[in-house]
Amino acid sequence: MDQKVVTCLMFSGQAEEAIRLYTSVFSPAEIEQIVHQENGMVLHSTFRLKGQRLMAIDNHVEQHEFTPAMSLCVTCDTEEEIDRAFEQLSQSGKVLMPLDAYPFSKKFAWVEDRYGVSWQLFLGKE
């Protein structure tokens, strides 16, 4: 069964760069499709992170900021994965909650990446 609700991320010219970063951070991950406009910006794309389909586009008309009011929540399978994801996603970004133990997760972090996308990273049961 295919996913009926898909999160679409709108960038201001960095959609393909962001997709390539995200698919390098998580596994399994794959880029399904990237369709470019004549100016090279992304008109439409789909990619998967841990089985979840996402879309990304570039908007060249008006810039919209991302906000932590909507986050992508990812359950990481290992400590190595959450450590790597935290390091790569927080690089040139902002740490909203540091990687640490919390009452709701033995290891958790909340980061805003260099593009402004908010990620909540949880460590699953090992």
C-alpha cells in the first residue's frame, strides 16, 4: 500500500542539495525522482528515508521559512546512527535540544539543519 499523506519540503534553491544530504544520513534511503525546471531548480522530487516517502521542491518566487512547529521525527536503529545523524544535521545548523537522555527516550536530540528543517531524533530499542 502506498503512502497517502506525504510531507513536502519547499526550499529556495537548495532542494536537491538537501535531498542528497538527507539520503546520505539515513539508511535505508533512496532518491526516487528529481525533475528540474529549465533554470535547474527542483520542480518535483520524491525520496524515501527509512521507508517514509517525502517530497521536495524549490520555490523561486517567494522564500518561506521552516519552523520547529513542524518536525521530522526519526527513530534511529543504533547509537552510531543517531550520533551520525545528529552530527551531520546539526553541522551549520542549530541544536534545539542537545543529544542526551530524556524521560521519553534514552537518547534524543532536536536539531534544525542548515536549511532550517527541524529534526527530532530518537534512539529506538537496541
